[in-house]
Amino acid sequence: MKLYVTDLYRVEMRYPLDDVQIDTLYYLYQPLIGMEAMHLYMMLVMEGKRMRRFIAPCPLSRLTSYMSMSVMDMEKALRSLEAIGLVKTYVKHENDITQYIYRLYAPLSLKAFFKNQILSSLLQLSLSEDDFQKTVQYFKISLENLDGYEDITARFQDVFTIQHSPQKTRLLKYNEDLIHQTTQDVKIDYDYDLLYQSLADYQVNRSLLSQDDLNYATELAYVYHVDALTLAGIIKDAMESQGINRSRMKQAIQKYFDVSQTSQLQEVYHKQPIQFQTSDQTSSPLVLHMKYLDSLTPYDLLKDKQGGKEPVYHDLMIVETLMVQLGLKPAVVNVLIEYVLGKNNNRLSKRYCEAIGASWVRKNIQTAMDAYRELMNQSTSEQSKEEEVSSSSSQSQVSSQELMDLLNQLKEGQL
């Protein structure tokens, strides 16, 4: 809403700021909201103190004069304070007079600030690594080593006794009317419906995900521009038997952001370089299928697998990561796509793709035929191991048979 210097305002403040909160505002909040917003907040704090005695509203021209700030700049600073959770604004229109109430909120506690992945991540991105570490260190409390000391602190019962009077009054009574500090966290809009549906599609056990885990994930996703479908895949890959591995999830989100920023999905549209295409001139089904994979981009192959429909962004990002970070050739990625889709019920698993892709990079596999032969060697090796332990490992035999069936399909050009 557009502000005018003739509009009136009042400031409500529940509790005065202490030294730690002021430090928090200057060292943690100011790098995010800027100096002008910080200046305005502290001016409103002072106004809040004054208006507890003199409740009469004042025109906004008072604020613009004290801060040498234009109405437009003040409006921008106010929106920053509202978005960061330091101010709530209420407005009333009556008899052609517009009056605002600015209700001030205390900054988050240190623990709550650094727990909030939006605020802590943005602070880290706003400061140099050295300044960020200095800021964190500043707020750490240096405690004396208590080795050799004896705890002689008085206990409650050592000092006080509780005496019940006939009137049943209490020595200490809690005052329900005491004012208290209020804070509000940063609020974001995220497509939770799509996230929950995607987690269900990925068969993620929601009972292992607490609301705190989901808040942590969506806050990071908001900072690094990760859509709900992609986030669901990242959460799936970060799940362990006891719940989500937050560290792994955060690394995956940051890696996704790095890839999306540097490549913007360019590699998935490349075909196999001529020097790495299949040179065999025979017309066997296998050779023809390898040449077919040479002629397609990974994007075209995924689109073909989906009956001509546009591939989902999550799958494209997996492929882009394989090509950008691992340096796999397009036709090699095509072989990997067909193999993983066949093994994983027509779903691409990021962790599975990266594990196989990293192995192929170490073995310098650069052609579709080399990738196919590596799969054959893997199949032969697994089959040999299964024969050695066939009496005690029927499950491994089933796995090997599935792999052989898949490779036979690949050989006949049926995938």
C-alpha cells in the first residue's frame, strides 16, 4: 500500500531489546535487510518507547524527517522488515484518514536464527567465509574450564521454605499479566501439495520425516530455488533407515543449485561426438542399437521413453549432473538411462546413476559399446560370484537373472 507523509502511525512494542538482541540485529539481520531497514527498525524501537507514554499517533513525515529518508525508501524498508519477521503492519481507513499500527517483534534467538535455513544460508551467502566464521565465533560463549572446581551453588530447599497460611495464599505467585517478548519466524509459500504427492510417488516413509525435517528441507529449497518435485527426489536419496540425513540433503540441494546455475540444462541436448561413435559396420541388432543411441541426445531418449511427452525436470537434472560433473559422453549416458530405467521400474535414481557413472569415469568409458561391455562384464562377474555361493544366496541369483534378462533385451535392441 502506498504511503503518504500525512498518514498517521503508532508503534507497539511488547518488550525492550537487550544487548544480545541488538547485537543479533546488527550482525545477523543487517547484512540481509540493509542499513536503511535497520535504521528504520531502531527508530521505530525508540518511537515505541516514547509512545508507551504518549499514545497520540503521529504523521509519517515525522519518521521521514528524523531519518532523512523519502517516503518511497521508507516503504521499501518497511516491506523488508515485514518480510524478515521484525514488523507487522495493520491499517485502518476512517473519515479520509489512514492510520497504521506498526507492531514490533524481537529478533529470533541465536539458536532459532541459525536453525532457520533461509536466514542462516542467506547470511552465509551475504558475507565472506572469513566474516561469517568471525560472526559465528562472536556469538559463542567462552566458558571457563571447570576442572578442579567444586559446585557449591545453593539449592532451592537450602534457602527457601514453603509455608502454607490459613488463607491459602502462596509466597510466589505467577503474574499472568506480565508482558513477554514475541517473535515471528520467516514465512514462505511452497508447493507442499506437490511435495507430499511426489514423496508418496517415491514411496518415501512419511513417518520417518518430522515436521521439523520438512521445514528444514523447504527452507533450503526456497533459498536454492529447488522445485517441489526435485526436492522430493533429493529427500528420497537422503533417506536412511532412521530418518533423513540432513547433511547429505543439504549438499545435494547445493549441488543441484550449482549445476543449474552453471549449465542451465545444456548438456542433455548434445549428441555423441563423431570420434566416439560406434565404428562397427556390421548390421547386428546390438550394433544397430548402439548407433541408435549415438544418434540421440539424452533429452530425446528420455522423451522417446515417455511416448513423446516432455521429460520431467528432475530426470533431466540427473542426466545433466552426470554429464557436467562426471563428464560422461551422451551415448554412454543413454546406455546408463536404459539400464537404470529397466532395473528400477522405469524410474531414474540419482544415487544409483551417480554410483555407476562414477565407476565408468574411473574406467574411462567413452562409447556406448564400451558401456554395454562393462555391463556385460559386471553381469559375468556377478554370475560367477553367485555360482560360488548358490547354496546360500538365492536372492543374489534372482538379481543376476534380472540383470541378464535386461542385458539380453539391450543386446536385441528391445529397450
